[in-house]
Amino acid sequence: MPKSTILKAIVAIAIIVGAVIVIIRDEPATPTGDINSIQPLPEQDNP
């Protein structure tokens, strides 16, 4: 096989592996539980 084909294959595998690692590690933060609590806005002096 030509060296350019081997190099393209290695680069493609590296990109795919990197994308998979990013997808696996990108876990959203769990909510703290304060989502359903509604608090009034502080009063303004001069609206």
C-alpha cells in the first residue's frame, strides 16, 4: 500500500477516536434540584 493511503487511514482513525472520546466525556451536569423553585425578583427602588 502507498504511504499516503496508510497516512490517510491513520488520520481518519485518529479523528474518529477523538470524536468518540469527546462524545463519551461530554456528559451534561446533573441538575441541582433548584429548577422548580421560583423566587420573586428583588424590589426596585425606581423602576
